[in-house]
Amino acid sequence: MGSFSFEDLQIWQEAIKFRIKISDKVKDLPIEEKYRLSDQMIRASKFITANIAEGYGRFHYKKICNFVDRQGVLSMR
């Protein structure tokens, strides 16, 4: 069984496509928006893929088990 990474997630692949579309669209912005809006749009699109990757790496199987275990104990109180 091969390893599964965040790059295999469909949502991450769609976010990469979105990033490419944003990069293409900012080229069409008026010159007065070139450095304000375009920079913000590019950073925001990068933020999406970075958050998906970070969120994927945050939970490991054992961490999920511990989380569920703690939630079960807390709900019994």
C-alpha cells in the first residue's frame, strides 16, 4: 500500500488549478491595481494550498485516536 499525501487530495489539486487561474487573471488587472490587489490575490491563493497541506499534516492516526479518546472521556463526565 503506497503512502497518501496531501497532494493526492482532490481539494488540493483543485486549489492548485485555482492558483494558476488567479495568476493568469491578475495579469489582466489595471496597472494601478498591479501591486496592491494582485499581490493580495496571489498571496491568498497560496494561503489556500498551504492551509490544506498544514491541515493534512496536523492529524496523524495516533493523534486522531487520542483526540477521539479524550472527547469520549470528556463526554462521559
